[in-house]
Amino acid sequence: MQYSFDLRDNRHYPTRFRLYPAAVAALEIPERLDGSLAFLAWGVILDYPAQYPDFVALLPSTVQSRVPEPLYLSGWGVVQFQSVTRGSIVVSPFHPRISRGDLVPLTDRHGKAVHFTREWEGTADSASQDYTFDFILEQPYSYMGLSVSSAGPIRLITNPADWVTLRQATDEVEKYGHDLTRSRQLVESQVD
């Protein structure tokens, strides 16, 4: 089962959903936009779930009973843009790390942060709204700043079973947090 949140109302988006630094995105950065853009997101925080009673009704009962606590997306959702007219992306890689820790930007030999950009040119019409998203990009492991102008729907599509309370997520990071190294998958796949 899936639930689709409408993210078009830019005035309320930042106060209802939090993305950075908790959320991780998986995205293949396209050469050009064809009118749509989509990427996977893990770790989105919904601060006011009670504002979505039809969504709350679909949550597991253990999570429903904790609303109005903020919720955490402990699984992959899809952020989907339609009628995209232009945009840009900045990717700033982090230093490779063997273990988790602080996110340290990769720098050049002069100590200046390395970043890559892509601009998708176009013109925004009167129906377009500008949206800005900040994420941790999964590959390459980086900070990602995404700006998009869109005249169409923008949705976050998730499975209600993937949501837990933010408290659960912070208390049990190894169970609910993004599994960057896929260590949970490795343990689950081991045969006796």
C-alpha cells in the first residue's frame, strides 16, 4: 500500500517535512530534464502527522498510538516532480570513511571544498513554483542541494508501514536508520 503526500504548497513544506541532515537520497543526476524528475528518499521526518488523518489511519497500530509524535521514514520513499521547467543541483562529496562519523567535506589541495554543479536551463511560467531540497546523497556520498521549478504536482510517495516514530528512530538507529554500508542486509543474508 502506498500513500502520496502533496508537496506543492511551498509555504508549508518546510514546517511539515524535514529532510536535511536526516534524509538520504538516491538519485541518478540526468544530463537534461524531460519534464519530470524523481529520486528515492530515506529518513524524511514528518513533524505533524496529525495533519494527515487519512495517512495516520494506515500506519501500524503501534505507530498510530504515538501520534502526534513526529514520524521518521525508515524505508525508501519516492519524491516525484511533474512539469519541471528548470533546475540545478550542487553535489559536495564527503571524505571517504571506513566507519560512520562526522561528515567532512572533501577539499582540494588548497583546502577549498570540492563541489560539482549541473544546471538545467529553462523558463518558469506563472504557474511554476521554486522548490529547494537539501539531502545527503547516497552515491557519491555527498551533500546535495537541489533546486527545481515546477508547475505540476510534487509528491512524496511512501509505504505507511515504513514509518516509525522519530523517538524510535533515534533510540534504535541501527534498526531504523539508513543502512549506508548495507550491514543489516549482510547479516540478514547470512546462511547458517
